[in-house]
Amino acid sequence: MGIRQLSVFVENKKGSLHDITDTLAKAGIDLRSMCIADTSDYGIVRIIADDPEKAKAALAEEGHIANIRIVTAFAVPDSPGGLAQVLSLLEAKGVNIEYLYALVTSCPDKAYAVMRTDDRDRAEEILAANGIELLEEKDI
């Protein structure tokens, strides 16, 4: 299943994030989620957008290096322990989570998350078998 995530490599300097978001805004791209991981010299901005291909093209036109990866998005009950349940299932089966971040939702009873694992197909199989709702791009 999976959803497309845009990963943008940026220098860790003043104005870099604004440049990316401004470029996407001018291209008419709607952002659904954003996560930033950084080091002292550079960062990776991970974005879930309504049109990842158009977003990648717009960023490339402005000289940004970006790629698209397929990641897993899922929903859990918005209550204490909802995320812990998912992590427990994956840990028990030996699936490593490389990164995870929240996804904005308007559902008051659900919490959405995006993750990249060392084995996406297996992770999604485990979640589906345990009643965890997997999301598609149309759900976001």
C-alpha cells in the first residue's frame, strides 16, 4: 500500500525552510505533514503533500535536491497507548523503525502517523493482520 513522501535535502542555514515552503506554496502544493531532521550542516525535510510529483518538479526547478519514497501511514485510536500498541507489534516481529512522525488529521478519535521501516511490506502485513488501519493517499 504505502503513500508517497517527499524528502528534500537542505543546507542548515537561515531561510532554507522558508525557501522550500514558499516554492511549494507558489506551485499550489498543499502540505499535509512535515518533519525536519538536521545535523549541523544539512537537514532532510520530509513532506507529505497533495501532489508529490508536482512538488518534486517545483523544487527541482529552484535547485533543490528531492526524492520520493514510499512510506507507511496508519491510524490508531487517539488514546493513551495507541501508538505503543503499533510499536509493540512491530518490535515483537523484529521490524526496525527508521523514523516516525505525526500526520495531521481532522478525525477527533484517531491519531495518524507516518513511518519508514526496514521492511515496509512486512510491517504493513503485520499491522493489517492486527486490525491497524493502513492509510492511502486518498485518506490523507
